[in-house]
Amino acid sequence: ILVRVMKEYDETAIELISIDNGPGMAEPLRMIEDGMSTSNTLGNGLGAMKRLSDTFQVYSVKDWGTIVLSRVYREDKPQFPQPLRAEVRPLIIAKPGEEVSGDGAYFTLTADHLKIFLGDGLGHGKDAHAAVRAAIRAFRTSPEKNPIEIIRYIHTEVKKTRGLVGAVAVYSFKSNTWSICGVGNIAARTQNALAGKAYLSYNGIIGMNIPGSLKEQLFPGERGQLVILCSDGIRTRWELQKYAGIFKYDLSVMAAAIYKDHARNTDDMSVVIARVNAIS
């Protein structure tokens, strides 16, 4: 079970994701109906969970397992613009046995840009956590809108840490264009329901040594397109389109599916999925 506190359009929520490797359900929608999953019990089943949640989804495939998402906002039934202008769902999980994660993510959304950062402090544990938190502080304060300049700014601000690898993705609402730049072992990919495309990072360590010449990778924004960033705690050979019907689900469910099947469990693990809906 994964638990986090999140914010969406200034509304605070608790998000719970339950993941199992069980037999799955042939008819998950039917199992959500009242009385189906709670026969001869106190009635604390999927139907009750759905009623108590502001967002509730069940993704289940027979012989694969089940993912249950429940999101409860502090304010009762907050009203968000529909569709949401942009969505970003980070899934950050510490290496088993560690109290903190050396992976970290942050994003900012303004009228002009969506900026996303994913970092992975070298190694794991408290020193890796300190490195990635310093990088997030630098990312938040950077005035730059170009991912190259953001990476360079972070590089100068984290030199007293053990260093990290990281990637920055920026979407411009004016030009409907994504730009990505990464240093080190962070996987970046665009994805739609049919196929995905990977983007390469530069060799180096942010805070220690990065290439003198960096180039951003540009690509147009498209409806339904996902931008996905993963640390090396996630195996790279995943294909989201192989999960039947998953593109109809919340981005957190998609991230959980990647984590479920491809987590190494020997390092901190992170998946960040973003989608821009306000594409002209």
C-alpha cells in the first residue's frame, strides 16, 4: 500500500494506492457494486471505499493482479476545471529498509509553462535524500524556463552535496512544445496508446561534472500524449500500451502499474507521468 499527501489546484488530498499480484478480477466494475465484495462481512468493501473517496478507480486484469486508487480531498468534493489543464503524478518509493528516498520530483504550473524535475541522488539513504532535496530547492527557485539552463542552475547549487542525476521537462503553452534535458541515468519517454519514444540523457553527475555543451530535445505536444520520467530503480523494458485499457485510468494507476512490474527493489524507485490537456 502506497500513501502520500498531494496537492492539486491548491487542494490537499491523501492518496492511497493498493497493489497486489493476486489472481485479479474478471469483472472489476461488478465487484465495486455494493454487496459484491462484502458478502457476509461488515460491509467495508470496494463499494464503501468508492463512496468514501473523491476519486476511486480499480484496475484489475485476470492472472495479473489489481491496483486500487483512492483519493480523498480535505475539502468536500472540490470542483476542478474539466478537463484539468495539466496533470502530473509522481510515484516516489524508497529502497526497502530505508527511511527516506534519494529520489525526488517537483513540478510547477503557470499560465505559460509546466516545468517538471525528477532527480536521483547518488546511492541511497540520507545523503542521497539531502542531494535531491537541495536540487528540488534549486529547481523551485530557478527563474529559467529552458531545461538546459535549469540543469545548469541546479548544478551550481548542489555542489556541496554528493551529487545526483536528473532530468527536466518543460512544456510551453504558447508554442505547444515540450523540451527535455537530462544528465545521468534518468529515463525519459513520450507515450500514447499505440507506441512510445525514448529520449537520451547526457553522461555526467549534476553537482560534480556535467557536459560543457548540452542540447535540449524538442517535440510537439499532442492530445493524449504522456511524458514519463523514471529513475534507474525502474527497469527500462516496459511498454505501457501492453496494459489493456489503462489509458482510460488516472495517471497514478499507470505509474503504479509500471512500478508493480518493473521495480528493481535494490534502489530508490520513481515514476513521474505528466499529461497536458490544454493543447490548442
